[in-house]
Amino acid sequence: MTPIRLLTPLCLGLLLAGCAIGPDYQRPALDAPAQFRHIDGWKPAEPADEVEQGAWWKHYGDAELDALVERLELDNQNLAAAEARFRQAQALVRSARAAFYPNLDVSAGATRSGSGGGTDTFVTNGNTISGGGSSRVSQSYNLGLSANWELDVWGRLRRGLEASRADFQASAADLAALRLSLQGELVRNVLQLRVLDRQAELLEQTVAAYERSLRLTENQYRAGIAPRSDVTQATTQLRNAQAQRIDLEWQRAQLEHAIAVLVGRSPAELQLAGDIQPPEVPAIPPQLPSSLLERRPDVAAAERRVMAANARIGVARAAYFPSLGLSASGGYRGSSFADWIDLPNRYWSVGPQLALTLFDGGARRADNERAIASYDETVASYRQTVLEGFREVEDALIQLQVLEREVEVQRQALEAARETLRLVENQYKAGMLDFLNVASAQATALSSERTLLNLEGNRLLASVQLITALGGGWQASRLQEEAR
């Protein structure tokens, strides 16, 4: 066979390799709103992967929080498991890419075989004759090299690689989504702990104030100005405040333990400072583009799974067409070790192979229908993920708006409660009111101040929810990185 005749199938395969069976990917259509309902200045989504927010938790200006996030990146075990799954997907891409190259195998062996031997028995002229049989022993030696190469005529391998790459990118986005979720959980826990510390500080100040009130009431009782009931009322007020202060200890401990586990430490190994003030709520840009929603890693992961399912439709359809491959083998085969590698013992073969399944009982049709159904499933999941993303952003926006108004009203209520307490305490010292009025005013002032602290803490948590709902500092363009 001449070289030209050998190269003809290869050239034909390369020419046909420009086409790939199956639909090319197009992003599923979405009926997304032109703007968000609860903020002005939003616009329809446009690609904005180049926008970089960086380390979003640094908006809160807490150095201890920054250090904790760094430790989370290094030591969180859920993150380590997700990173291992990411490396598995990365290896699958390299495995799919390897299918484009020939397989080259080498083999060597020595065989010793025999036949015959034992006793031969036969009948002649009515007589039975037995005689010794002949035995034959032979040896053979083989050294061979073989190569097989499947030509991607119909794009089956390319669609397979396309699916593996999309799966790899989905895995990368899953890793980013988990990282963002863990970062958000850590930031929320730290902010809640800061608010609890301020509540503890408030209760300590309240206990000190109630102790002064109790001493004043006891003095008035001993002077015959106040009844015994005023003393018991002041004592009750003091003990209730002390109990509330003690109750915060286990709440703070639980948050501290949760933070320790998030950063890969045992609860006994971590102790956070209690003298750091809660940060201010980060300002929301007046024109926050809705394209930031496209930067959510879970949205990107869902879309990449649509891409993978779309590519697998092409893999299923390519099974209807014949596969074309080239195979070649050669080596040496002889019966003597001494002249094993000798020219007369050389052998070789080369040629194309064409294979086509004629009947499979409907298996290929079922595979194609399954691939299409899988694609429809991923499209629905992608659209649902986007809708959930819009809902989370809307929830955070309306929560921030309502809490901002509520905090302002609560501040006014606190100012009024403090003024009422001041007036009632002066009237009590003048003997114009009994202590029940003072206790009531003190309880109202304390409740108003704790409510304000809770509202400010909820605003901080809502800001974290908004930032994470918008994708944090993650960029979808990172998914374009090729697996190495």
C-alpha cells in the first residue's frame, strides 16, 4: 500500500473534523425584570464580569474579621472537600483532552508451549497396539509496538471535551459559591458577636445604674421616706438586669464556637476580643447595576451545567454515525532468543478502521432522548437559580430600607424614653412619685436601647445578605481559565 493511499483516510477525517454533531450552545432566554423594585437606578443586565469588588468583608473595617477570613480560606474543612472535588473535575478535562491523541502501547513476551506426548493406542487387523506418542515443544518471543487513533470525524470527542470543560467550570463556580457562603456565614457570626458585646456593655452599665437606684431606695427607706416595697422593686429590677447579662454569655460562646469551627479550629482554641465596636453599614451605590447578579457563582454554575448538558446532546447524536480510526502495529516475532530481533522476524500492519452499529434495540435513541431531557432539566434549574437570586437581592434591599427607617424611629423613641426616665427619677428623688414609676421608666429605656442595638445589628446582617446575594467579590471570568 502506497503512502498516499494510507494518508487518504487521515486527510478525509481531518476535513470532516470541522463539523460537530449536536446544537451549539446558546444561553437560555430569561424573562428578567428591567430593574429591581426596591431601589432606584437599576438597569437591565449587561455582562460586567470585569467589575472587581475584591475582599468585600473589608468594607466593615474589622482587622480581626479580616484575619479570620484568611484562616477560613486555609483551614475550613468543607472548603477543602470542595477544592478536592474541583481538582477531580480538572483532571477529567485533561482526560477528555487526551482522547484526541493516539494511544501508543508496547508489549514484550516469551512463550513456551508443547503438544503431544503420552501413549498412543490404535487397532489394526483386530489387534490392539500401544506405542509411545511424540511430543513437540516450541518457544516464541514477541516484541511489538501498536498505535490506535480515533479520528473525531463527527465531533464526538470535541463535544465530550466541551462537556468536561463546562463541568469543570461548574465545579469551579460551586467552589466559589461555597467559599462565598462560608465567608458570609463567618462575617454574620462576627457581626452578631460584636452586637452582643455592645448589649453586654449596655447591661453592665444598666446594672451599675440599678445598683445606684437600689442604694438610693434603701437610704430613703431607712429615712422613712419610701416604703419597703420600693426596695424590693429596685432589687427585682437589678436582679433581672443581672440575669439578662448572664444570659448573653452562652449566646456569645455559641457564636465564638461556630466561628472557631468555620476557621478550622476547635472551640477551645479561639477567643475573640470583646472591646471592638460594631462597624457602620456599608453604603449602597446609588446606581447599582443589575448585571452584578450575573456575577453570582451559583448562577454561573447553573449555566455551565446547561452548557455541559447541551454538549452531551452532541455526544449522543454522534453515536448514530460511524467511527473512523487508524491503527498500526509492528515488531519482531521469532522462535529463538538469539535471532529474535532480526530482520526476517519483523512484522507490521497499518490501516483504517470503520465501525458502525446497525442495530442496538433503540439504545442510541434512548440515550439521545435522555440527553435532551437532561438539558431541559438544567435549563429549568438555571432559570430557577436566577429567579432565586433576584428574590434574595430584593429581600435584602427591602429589609435594608425598612430597617433604616425603623432605626431612625427607634432612636427617637430611645431619646424620649431617656428623657422620661430623667424626669421620673427627679420626681422620685423629690418624693413626688413612688419607685414603681421609676422601675417602669427604667425598663422602657433599657428595652428601647436593646431594641435599637438589635435593629442596627439586623441592618449589618442585611448588608451582608445583599453583598453575598450580588456575588461578593467573585468574578465569572475566572471560569474561563483552562484546566492544566
